[in-house]
Amino acid sequence: MLRAGDDGVTLAVRAQPGAKKTAIVGLYGEGPAAQLKVAVHAPPLEGRANAALIEFLAETFSIPKSAVSLVSGELSRSKVFHLRGVTLARANAVLSGILAP
């Protein structure tokens, strides 16, 4: 789900567009192939869901929207985002706080 890079981390996301609200709803899959499951309020039209995901991830990790980029999966529910300036330790801390039971 998370991988460290030179200037940040990559995050695998499984999007569920058209939800009542945008929120992290859990994990999709298991093990190293697991993805962060995110319900997205925006519809999957004209890139609106991708834009909403970028905004949501920026808020979640307290970074500017310009530090979040879509690496792959523009037209898929499975996406990979690059979070520039976020360490692996910080990303794990943020997600463990959200995913904790």
C-alpha cells in the first residue's frame, strides 16, 4: 500500500466514486498488495473523482494539493498517488491513526 521513494511515498488507493461522503473506509485486499479503500463523493466523470481524491489526500496528510500527484490509474478504481514530502513513518502514523479499530 505504501512505498518509500526519493522525495516522498507512493500510496495505492482503491476508489469508490459516487459515495455519500469522501472518507477512508478501510483496506482493499491483503498483504503487500493491499490498497487504501477511499469512498469518494465526486462522480467518476471528467476527472472529478481524481481531483477529489487529490484534495482529500492533501488534507489527510497535511500537505499542499500540489504535492499530491496521480501516478497511475487515471481511469481505474485502482490508483497510485505520489505524496511528495511525506516520509514512510509519517504516512504509516497518519493511516494507523485512521484505520485503528
